[in-house]
Amino acid sequence: QAQLRESGPGLVKPSQTLSLTCAYSGGSIETDFYYWSWIRQPQGKGLEWIGYMLYDGSTYYSPSLKSRTSISRDASINQFSLQLSSVTPEHTAVYSCARRTDWGAYNSWGQGTQITVSS
């Protein structure tokens, strides 16, 4: 059974870089044909797609966040990561990793992790 699990710092200071990691079990991020995605949800607001990495390592980012976003992976330990630079309090949200199918359905989610940007 596929499982995703995020890990992250919880609290980040403004202007710093947020780094999150998603560990995948039950398959391989290198050979399973999915879009390995990052999504966030600020309190009281809707879901916002941040970006994804394909099994071949190619990446795609939300235009509004592209300049400060980087998604990478360590296939040897079956993990992919998100880095969001120069964060502001507006980036406070629950961040989740998810597995998206080729037809656009998210069929596996991490538990989500609260990230607060505050000094």
C-alpha cells in the first residue's frame, strides 16, 4: 500500500528557505508513473498547487511561485523534497505531498504538515 509522509521544520522565519521532505513507501518515485506533487492550504482558504516532479525528474511549478520554488529528489532513499525561498507570513499553510495520476486524480496524500512563517 502506497504511503507518503512529509517532514519539515514547523516554524520558519521570514526571508528564510522552507525545506520539506516527502518519503514514499510502497513503490518507487523513479519508476512509478506519477506526478509527485506539493500542495498547500492556508487556513480558511482553498488548496493551492505548488508544483510537481515526474518520474523522469522533470519539474513543473505554479507560475506564481516558480521564481522561489525548487523540487528535487533522492531516488536512493525514495524521497522528494520542496524548497521555497524567501518565505513570508503569507506562506503559512498546511503543506502536503501527494501522488497525482496522469488523468489528474490525486490518489495518495501525506498527512500534511503545518508550516508557520513568523519571526
